[in-house]
Amino acid sequence: MKEIRQALLNAIGYGILEFGFGRKAAGQSFRREFPGGECRLHLGFITHRADFDVTADVAVRFHALEELVNKNVRSISDREQRSTSSLGAELGNIAGVGQMRWNVATIDDLDSVTTGILNAFKEIGLPYLEVASTMEGAYKLLSAHGRDSWLHNPIHSARAKRVVGLAKLLEKEDEVPLKIAEYVNLLENDGNLGLAGFRDFLSRLT
């Protein structure tokens, strides 16, 4: 199965070249750079005894935002800090149909699974990335009301940091205190352990 997984990664790598992504996967992720950040397509493998399922998710990283969020955070390594994402989601959840999975049992399944993943990426992932890879688009997605924002970053404290960070980077100075108050209230009401980390992040904002 290890060889089949690698063959799938190779096939996907060749398939997304036309969209400007690098052919070789790093950590099961394919990357495409844009000014100030990068887009990612990541494949996840759920291994069973005789086969495996594949999931696909997309993500965006804004370097300036992640540097702001991770600055002086000692709990994660430099390598981990360089790999964090700003927002993203699984393709099926973006489409509103629930998690999408493709099953691979033998090498003969590769063609249909490769085609299925690439079609889903083209129809769902690319339009999402087009919006999410602009700071303004990312800010709107992450700032959506209620559960609509959870899709893009489900951890409240992590999403709070990125919403406030984006507001700062976009120079939305009038919205910064409103977002801070909104997320402090959310984290307090939720009894969220991330509140301390959010307050620490706020203390480091300049």
C-alpha cells in the first residue's frame, strides 16, 4: 500500500501542474506560491487492513499573518511555525456535502481516484483558494457569523488571532477593538483554554 500511496501522490502531482502547483508533495501537500503566501492541497490517508481512503483539503498561508500569530510563541518549534496555515477546509465540507473520501484497494483504482480528486479540486478547491488567498477574502471567511466561520478554522482561539491579525494587516483599525471584544466574549463564554493565549497574542500586537 505504501507504493500505491506514493503512486497516487505522483499522479496528483502531475495533474495539478497545470494549476501552477509544484509536482512534488512535501508532507502529502502540494504548494503554489503567491505574493506574500502560499496555497496548499493536502491529501490525507485513512489506512485499513486491505485498502485505504483518501481525503483532500486545501489551505492558505499568509506569511505576514502567521509570523504575527507565531511571534515569540515558545510552545511550537521554528519548523512548526513555518508550516502553520491561516485558513482552510476539506473539500466536501466546503461543498456542504460532508467529508469526501476516495477508496483505493489496488493499483487499478488509481486512475479513477486520481481523476475524482483532481475534478473535486478543480470544481471546489480552486474557487475556494481564489477567495481565500486574498487577505480581504480570508478576513470575510474567518469573520463570518457563527458556524459559517468554523469551517475555515475550527479552533476558536486560533481563529480569533487570525481575524484580529488580518484586521491589523488590512489596517481596519476601527474593527480591531470590535473583533477583540467579540472573541474575548466568545472564549470567556465557552470556557476556552485558549483565552490566555489570545490575550498574550493581543499583548504582542503593535
